[in-house]
Amino acid sequence: MLPDFRLETYFSRWEFRARFNLAGSDVETMRVDELLALAAADDLATWRELRLGYTETFGSPTLRRAIADTYRVIDEHHVLCFAGAQEGIFCAMQALLDPGDHAIVVVPNYQSTEEVPLSICAVSGVELKPARGGWTLDLDDVRAAVRPNTKLISMNFPNNPTGATIDRTTFDGIIKLAAEQGIYVFSDEVYRGLERRSDVKLPNAADSYPRALSLGVMSKSYGLPGLRIGWVACQDAGVLSRLERMKHYTSICNAGPSEVLATIALKAGETILERNRTLVSENAGHVTAFMRRYPDLFEWEEPDAGCIAFPRYLGAEGVDEFCRATVEESGVLLLPNGVYQSRLLPVPSDRFRIGFGRRNLLEALAQLDEHLTTHASRGTAGVH
């Protein structure tokens, strides 16, 4: 039996009650009419003439072509759509892993990427290590974790919760290692497109290796979580067929309106991504300035990509109490380290996740600033 999903349990309690969600993992979304304003005439006609029937399990051919256009090697036949990224993770792990297998997972991570494999087979963690200038993954650690029965290496870059990327040499080394051993690579790439420098943008794993599966979604970089459209891209038709059979036991097919709207968004992808990169880059600067005003409370490294980060909290009361107080007393939601606990490896106990993809960031930071000022005057925060 799978354990409680700690992040979702925490969000279920606070996400829609907090005044400011300063932990959000997506970029500011848009209204339907704003998205439709970006549509070509033929896609707008498809939207207006849409009938609310079932859709194809693999996703509509038009949607799959639009997804494939974001890759270099992948074509529409290499794409299987899902109801969000979570379903893609679940179906991939269930389809690829058997009880006698072994998987390797990067830590910290999105909880289901380790818990679903752990419910099936043996799993080893490899640590994404905090370092000056960011977080690093040691290729030797990955190599040392490989066993004769290793079936899968699972990684997520840009990473949740750290916003970290790995260098191209490490990426190529993982792909080479997997190819030498015939190991599948599951690459969660939901924050791809939010890199703030072109030199840190990695290739799609599915373009790079026939046994790689690239996970994408409309929720994060595109800022359209309400569509609930995700996908897995893979050159191996047999793998996609196995995932499709798993999907028959979950959503079966996606919502037709969501598929049309996702197609429109993908075709206007560069416009949307450029808007979102600009917002996230500006907001990252605001967070950096805020953190530097409190050097006794925060240790901050601006990440290279994505719209989330995992800074240290240095206050005497500890990060869990800090996050509890901010949401309960001031209505500012942050995600404490406990949400990212791992059964594979220790995760630093003094970290919290902050999100900076929303337009109301400055208001949220002002509220957090007021909270810190109030607590400092009481002598209840930042005393160490």
C-alpha cells in the first residue's frame, strides 16, 4: 500500500486556505479567453465545434503532433498522453518494474517517483548534494548504485524541489551508463523551458536514448495545471504499448476540451514560455533581494531553472515551526522539509520550498516581511 502523499496532504490542508501560496510549483496561469486569443483559425474552429465525447487513449493525433514538435527526434507515434504528470509517473513505474528488479532514484524528489517504485521492487537513492553555487549530482554515485538487476534510473531536471540542473557531461554520462547496461531512464522534464540561461538547458532524454522516457506536462513551465494534460515520450513502441495498457486502468482517456486547449498552448509555446521565463526571472531577482535582507535567517542560492527553490532556514525555532507560523499566523504558505522526507536517503532538515512563479509574489513577500518583522520584535524568530 502506498503511504500518504505528504506534499498533497499538506496542500489539501493549506493551498486554498492560505492568503498567499508562496510554495506553488507552477507559473501564473491564464484565462481561457487569453489562451484562445493565441489560437490559429483552424484550432479555434475545432474548439467551437468540439463535441464532448471520449478521446483516444494515446491522445488526439493533433495534440501528439504538437507535443512531438517540442522534441528533436520524437514524432507523434512516440507520444502517449496522460491526465497530468502524476498519472504518467504511476503508469511508467508500474509498466516497467517487476518485483525482482532494482531502480535508482535521485533524492530529493517528487514523492511518487520513489514511492511507486518502492511499492514494487528494491530502490536505491543517489543524492543531489548541496554545494556552493547550487546542487550537484556525482556520476560516480550513480555508477556505484547500479546492480546486475537494475532496470531503471529515475531523474528530474530541472529538479523539484531545488530548481537545480546537472551539467551536460553528467547528463551524457548517465545516458551512456544506461545504454551500456540496457537500463531504462525515466526523465521528469516538467520544468524544461524555464531555464534562465541557454547553457544549462539539457536535451530531452527521449531524443537522446531509445530506452529513455521523457515526462512532460502543461502544468509547470506552461502554467496551465487546470488542463490536466501530461505525456510520456519514448522511441520504444513496446514501452508505450505497456504504458497504454496501464492507462486503461486509470483515466482511460483525457478530457477533449483540455486536449484542444493544450494543442493551442503548445503551438503558441514559445510565446507562452518567453512570457513565463520573463516573469520567473524577474521574480527570482525579487526573492534574491528579499533573502539578502535576512542573512541571519536564510541561506539562498538562486537556481538556474524552474520556478521553485529549496533554501536553508537558519532560525532557532527550526524550519517546521517557521513554516507552521507563516501560514497559520500570516497566511503565507511555504513547504517545510518534512514534505520532502525520503525513505532512501536523508534530506537536509533545515530546508523549505519556495515558489516564485506567480504575479502576486511581491505582495506575498511583503506579507512574509511583515511576519518576520513582527516575530523579530517579539524575539521569536531568527534568534540563534
